[in-house]
Amino acid sequence: MEQVTLYVASETGTFCDFMGRTQVGIKYKEKGDAEWSCDYITSISGFAYERNYEYELLVEKTVLANPPADGGNVEYKLISIISKSEVVI
């Protein structure tokens, strides 16, 4: 496991779950990544997402050696919220 900075977008996105259904989730990316990923709103353990806010988080990242069939191979756990800023539309 390692500590990484994670950015969470103010708007939600969509993704396909393991059953092929379209789901609404949070958009996030690790520091240094160019592309946004999208996953379940509850995908960061201990983090309560609020729409219309951008976040910079310090998280614990664990890469799973044997991921579950219905999930990804990475787990994130919130350590602290570095910043939270409202995006006015």
C-alpha cells in the first residue's frame, strides 16, 4: 500500500459496472494522471462525496493481488481532505 493524492471532480460521470449496466459515479484521478476515471460514489472508503465540490484528497492506495470478480483491483481509503472547494455553475 502507498499514500497518493487523489483529485475528485465536482461533477459525476457514468461507467459500466461488472454486469454491463450503466452507473452514475464519481470522477477521480491520481496526481500525475491525465485521464479521469469513474467509479461508485462509495469507492473511496471513509469519504462522503458532495456534488458541486472539487476535492484534493490524501488516500491510502492498496493494489489487490486477488481482486473480487465484481470489483476493481485498487482500493482507496481516505486519510485526509487536503482541500474542498465549491464550484459555482
